[in-house]
Amino acid sequence: MHFTRIAAGAAALGLCAAAAAAEDMKFANFMPPTHPYVAGAFQPFADLVSEKTGGDLTVTLYNGGELGPGPVEQYARAVDGVAEFAISLPGYTASTFPLTLIAELPDVIEEDTGTAKIWENIDLFTPEYRRVKLVSLWSSAENLLYMRDTPVHSIDDLKGKKIRVPSRNTGLLVEAWGATPVSMPVTEIYNAMQTGVIDGAMIDATATRAFKLGEVADYLTLGFETTNSPFFIVMNRDAWDSLSDEDKAAVEAAGREASVLGNTVQLTVAADGIEAFRAMEGKQVIELTAEEAAPFDAAAHAVTAAVVAETGDAAAAIVDALAD
């Protein structure tokens, strides 16, 4: 009986030690908990980390900006250690990620194959992530043009209009189309469009429902060469350095799987967003003909060439690699 009690106590201590060894890590997410990414990519990433590390690590999602609001600030949350993981878009801190953002330029990648191309050439992007660990990176659905009350069939229809853009490169594109780019986080688009602060927004079609732009825009134009908006998950550098080699490999594997999941969610929800917009009363989806799109595309190609030339040889190498 005495031996049994000792054995039971030892087993209990062993379980406590195992539980104590598990480290929970925070995942900062500016999107609401109802956003499709949460169930489709972020929670699966958390589950994969736990599974692949054999329970050494767990990840808890903090959605809706719970660890600090604003998509622009999420990269800093990981840099400063407010969270071990953070999701954001490199376009919000464009000066930090000029090479990553080559992948968002018109005619560089296709939305359905872009993520695979990025991961085939991931070593071309990782030098920009010295302050953090790049865990996941994926291309998104194409940015389309939501307009408050102006149907856009030609570049002339955009003259003088104020258009929200998600990044510097998209701003250059909108400017080349004759409109005025306005930089603002996705969370501010609804109110800005509703009140007329902006006339339209460049964003992928997930925004019809995820950010309710179907309520404040009457027109959605597509069919031109355009940008996409890559997403990344990054990890605090000190937290990464503290991991064992086995757990590092597990986090990397989970991150790559999350990239595929993120891209799949994006494309699926964006396609649904176009059809949802089309089905709404009083709304119109404008699909440009080849002739109508030609001036938009010529301007887009000029923007891509200019940005690549400005950024230098490393950018040209990325374009060449992604085009293979």
C-alpha cells in the first residue's frame, strides 16, 4: 500500500511536470473572431503547433485586437514581444518589406498559384525578417475596386476620385489610373465610404461580407491587372530562439501549412464575395471587357516595371523567380 501511494504520487508529479513544460504562446489578430481566417487558418495553425510539438507548445488566439487594436501595429506586437505570434500584411509597413511586396505587384503572380511560387523561393524573402521569424506567408485574392456610388468602366471614371489603398504599390497603381490614393487600415473603410470620405476602395472581394462593404458600396469593378495583398504570420525573435530544434521545425511546418490554408480561405471567400455582391439588391458587378481593361493594364504594367527598377536587382531576381 505504501509503495502504491509513492508510485501514484510520482505519477502525479510527472503529470504536473509535463503540464508545466507546455508553453502557451499568444497570437495577436486584429480581425474579428467571426472572420473566415480565424476558423479557416489561424485556429488550425494553433492546433498544428500543438500537434507537431507533441504538446510542448500551445497557441491561444487573441482576436479583434484584444492585445492592441489596429492592423498596422500588429508587426510591432511581435517585434516587442506583446505576442509571440502576430498576423498582418507587409503592405502596412511597406518600407520594411520592399522585396516581399514585389509579389503583390500586377502581373507578377497569379492568385491561385502565387503562394506555392512564394514558398518555392522563400529564401528570397526571409532576409527582410531579421527582427522576427517569418512563420507563414501567402498571396491573397486580387484587389478589386469597390465604389460607393460611381460605376467604373474606364480610367476616366476614376479621375479625381479618392480611393483607399492597402499599400504603397497599390497607391501607385491607383495614382496611375488618375485617382487619389488614400492609405487606411481595412477596419476604417466602412465608415470612410459610408460618410463619403473616400469614393472607393481597393481590396479583395472577401470584404463584401467580412468587412460589410456590400452595405456601403453600390459597384464592384473587376477584370483589370491589379495588385494582391500578401499576409504573413511572424514570431517574436526571442521566443523563436528559445525553442528547441525540434519545436522550431514543428512551428515552421505548421506555418507552411497555414499559408496554404490562408490562401485557400482567401480565394474561396473572395469568389463567394463577388457572387454575394452580385446578388444584393441595387448592386452591380462590372466585369471589364478586354478593350475596357487595356488602359488599366497598360498603367499597371508601367507601375510594376517602375517599382522593380527602383527596388533594384533583388527585386528583378524575385520577378524572374516567380515567373518561372
